[in-house]
Amino acid sequence: MFPLAAYASLKDVASLAQVSFQTAGKVLNGTPDVRVSTVTARRIFAAAETLHYRPNALAKSLLDGATATIGLLIADMTDAVSARVAVGVQEEAARCGFAILLASLPARDNNAADMLRILLERRVDGVILESPHLEEDHEFAEVARSVPAVVLQHVLGGRVPFIGSDDRQAGRIATEHLIENGHRLIGSITGPYRRRAVRSRLLGYEDALRVAGAVMGEDLVAEADWSAIGGAKAVRILLEREPRMTAVFVHSDEMAIGVLRELRSLGKRVPDDVAIIGCDDLPFAELLTPSLSSVRVPFVEIGRQAVTALVGQISGRAPDEETLLPVSVSVRESSTCLVPGL
Amino acid sequence: MFPLAAYASLKDVASLAQVSFQTAGKVLNGTPDVRVSTVTARRIFAAAETLHYRPNALAKSLLDGATATIGLLIADMTDAVSARVAVGVQEEAARCGFAILLASLPARDNNAADMLRILLERRVDGVILESPHLEEDHEFAEVARSVPAVVLQHVLGGRVPFIGSDDRQAGRIATEHLIENGHRLIGSITGPYRRRAVRSRLLGYEDALRVAGAVMGEDLVAEADWSAIGGAKAVRILLEREPRMTAVFVHSDEMAIGVLRELRSLGKRVPDDVAIIGCDDLPFAELLTPSLSSVRVPFVEIGRQAVTALVGQISGRAPDEETLLPVSVSVRESSTCLVPGL
DNA sequence: TTGTAGGCGTTATCAC
DNA sequence: GTGATAACGCCTACAA
């Protein structure tokens, strides 16, 4: 309960052990050429023990210019996706001996610059940037390029190593899954078009439709805002435009919640009347009724690989410009007719 | 994309601006007695700009013995509860100008000591400790007492400021809610007894039963392990012991998922045959079918207040020994008969 | 108006 | 075997 000033220093230890602080340092670090009498050494260890001595990493960092700390900028930790990424980052960082300096930026105030300042002033060895809404921010991209960094969403001008999931594949396999279940008139409820991931998923969706010779058209696509309410509105619009639609690929599980609710209140059964597949495969997907099929995105793994790439980069290895992790389909009730053969 | 060594220092700025580094420092810090010619000042600012100068917080910390950084030890960020606490911590810390150094400890290896070492060596000004499974760890408690700290679960020997929710009240109001809905034979599915929060909730449950003159007894209580599967097993045991039981207070939403499933597979309707109320009120509670009533615990607020208390403590204010935040009941379908008057 | 001196806790190098 | 010196980047107090 005593203030930081009470952290013991090497000098405190040394004076208690009655040696010079350099000797104390050598002994405590196990320096190879420790030609110190066993008695002295024991005295030093004892002193360190009683004073709860802990080396001051700040001083060390000042010397060798590295902090063994990674800055993690996360858009919103409440968000299940961000939280999962953070877990992966933390796990792998711990394994590599790196600490995590955390900064998150509630969308309300656009204080990304402030947050980055906090990280950079503390001399993090590199940063991992997860902040979708800054995808089009010039200054943000500039900073990302000025420091060892890995981004989890594309950044204006590129030239920063990117780790993410294969969004085009996500759109494709989701749609293929619906096609395999006999659907031909398949809609899509997307996130905001300005997000690159959204456009990629849309491309994948179209890939699958084209290959299958299924119906395509603007009427079948509705843009929403990632929210459940947005999803609900979008599905209503789609059904007005194309009442015969029998399946929908929704770009996020969150929006899919709204879709399921809206369909229920419209008297449509899922999956019998309309099949649904979401995207992200968050834990709650299997808790919904009907349970929600979804494209599994390996968020934790993305976090882990971001650290791997960043640590590599910090130690001088040239990083890959882009790493795309594969996704898969988690099949559940919302996309599979309970009466097969239909 | 260049290494940390490339961070510009005050000296770099000074030599580019052709002044001594002390002058540069004064100008950039806006020191009150800046009697520097406007031209010189402008030169210095320009130099700082082109070099992307950022003060080195490490060096500053070395001088004044404070890092404006809080260590956050979180049991498991995957856990929705921990994640919410982290959000509150991050929010409030940002507001107070503190950074967060994150350490989490996957239960598997008991490396709490390692994690704390990482934080302490980096000279955090204080720590916030959320690690339920260390509630009975002596060494852990010892460390918590040796540094400005706030704990989010009780700690062996006490004497560390605690912030949490009023668990006894949680047990009481959950049970009262069931009683008000006409139930007399009310079971409880708890977390592990060794957890203090569990024992408190149990006390609150008994308080409510006693006041109402409702049935009490060991047969009505089953201990589980926080998991959905554990919840499922527990409810089956309770019903074997007391088939007439009409309501259950479950100590976590996670366990309540298992309870809902088990009841469904036993052919029991919720809430008509058995009413359920969970605890935590995580976002998924309202997504379940039937939607789950739950005791709302203000996790984000707990995180915020932990920071407030810690920052106070760091700046010398004596902290409260214990702060208990009030909880409330979120009423949903699982605990309220759709046919009122029954 | 600008520059100098000393020190924060370390470690590396080198001398006794 | 042990200790002195210098350096990392910054700040405060003081001298020119």
C-alpha cells in the first residue's frame, strides 16, 4: 500500500548488502563473470529478498531502446469480436514475453490520435491496430507506417502488414452452403459498403451465385449498419422487393438477430420459409432459437498471428504484406430444413 | 516501419533546430519562463514536427517515479464478465489520463506471479486485480498489499480495497422476485461454495425465503461449476430431490443456459412449469428463448469505480475498505407466467 | 534569451 | 573479486 517511490532500487539492495550497486546488479542478473564470493552473493540475495527488489524495466528500456511491450489499439472492447482478438493477442504476447499496453477508442470521440500518443510516448516496440472506423483515416495510416505495426483492417495507402480473414471466401462458402440446400433466390444483408470487408464478402456472394447460375441482382442486396435493428429493417426491405426470396446471407451475427426477430414477427418460419446464415460465429449464435448457422471467423487466431507477425517485424524479419486466414461454415438450424429432401 | 531506435529524442530535435536540447525541451513543454525568441521557438517546433518527436515517457517516469499506468490483471478476457470490467477500467483510466498495462492469466498455468512481475517491473502506479481463482492464494494477497491495489474479489487476509456488487442483495432480490410471482418452493443452483460471492448470494436467497416464510432446505440447493453443463446436471438433481419445485435462482447466466436446455429436454415448460432467474444479466440473456430474467450486475461500473478508487489511492487518499454496488432485477420471460393471475 | 550541472535506475566496459 | 565511469532521455534548478 506504499507509493511507487517505495519500489526498492539496486542501490538500496547494495547498501543493505554492503556492496557497490554494480556488484549487486551483476549478482542478481547472474552475469557470466560473477566472480563474487558465495557469502557476498548470499548477502545480496537476502537483501533483495527483504526489500522485495524488482528490476526497473523502465531504466533497462531507456538503455537498450526496447520495452518488450506491444501497443494494442482496440475499437471497442465491449464488442465480442474485439474482445476475442484481444484474447489472442494477450495469449501470444505472454508466450513471447511481451506485455500489452491497451488503448481502446469508443467511437464517440475520435481520439485515435490521443490513444496512439499514449502508446507511442511509452515507447511500445510496435502496435496492433484494430479500428475499423479508421479504415479511411489518412493520419492514422501515416502513423501506422511510421512504427512497427500490424493492422487488422486495411488502411489507406496500404504498406502496413495486414492480418485478417478471407472475406471473399466467407461470402462464397456461406452462399454455396445455401445453394447446396436448394436455394436459388438468395439475398444478402451487408455491412456498410465503405468497409472493405463488406465489399469482399459481397464479391464472394456473387462468385457463388454466378458459378451456380443462380439469380443475381441489386434487389437482392441491402446495406445495413451492423446493428440488429438495421438487420431487421433490411430483411423487410428485401422481402418487399422480392417476396419469393428463400434465403439470406447476413454479414454479421448481430444483424442476424434482428433478421430472425423480424421474420418471426412477419410470420415467416426459419429455416422453412427463409433460411438464414450469419457471419462471425460468435458464441451466442448457437443459443438463438433457431440456432444460427454462421461463418466461423478465427478471431482469436487473428490476434495470435498479429503478435507473431509483429514480433517478427520488431526483430527485423520482413513481414508479409497480407495474411488471410481461412474461414468455415458452422451449420446449425437456421439454414437447414428440418425435413430433408424438401 | 523503422525500429524503436528511430524514435526521435530531444537531442535530435535540438540539433536540427540548432539549440541546446534543454532549450528545445523548455519550448516543447511550454515551460512558463520560456524567454525564447519566437523565431527560435518556431524552428524548434518545426524540427519536432519533421522528426515526429514524441516525449519519452520512460525517461520522464524514471525522474518522477510515476508512470501514469495502471496494471490490470484479468482472469480471462474471453469471459464476458471480465471483458465488461475491462471496458469500464479502460474508459475511466483514459478519462483520468492513465494507460492500461494488461495481463491476463488463463487458468491453466498458475502464472499469476509471472504476470504480476511483468506489471510491477514496468513500474505501474497501481494494480487492479480480477482473478477469482486466486481468492485463496496467500502470495497473491501479499503482493496486493505491497502495492497500491484494488481487488475485484475478496482476498485472503483482507486489507486491500475491494470493489464489487452486493451479492447478498442479488440473492435476495432474485428470490423475492420469484416469491412475488407466487412461488413457494424455490431452488438455487450455485457456483462453487468456496467462492465468497456464492456464499453471499446464498445468504440473500435464504434471507428472502425466511422473510416470506417459504420452504428452505439443503435439498433445494445444488452446487455447480459455473458451466452450462454443470447447470443442467444441477437442475436435474434438484428436480429428482424435489419434483414439486416451481422456480430456480441460478447463480450465473451461463449455467442458466444449461438449465433452460435441460428443462426443455425433460419436457418442462419455462416459465409455466418452472420459472428461472439467472445472475449477471449478460447481453445474451435477452436472446434466449424464453428470454432469461437475470440479476443485473454493473460490471462496467465496477471497472470504472475500481479506477477511481485506485487513482485516489495513488494520489494519497485513503480508500474505502469495501464498496458494494447495488444490483437490480431484469425481468424477462423466463420468470413471469405469460398468463398472469395464475 | 540560452546553456550547464546533476540525477532518476540500469547495464556495459574497463580498471584495480 | 570488486568498484568506478559513462550512457540512455528527460527535467529542475541555476548560471551566464
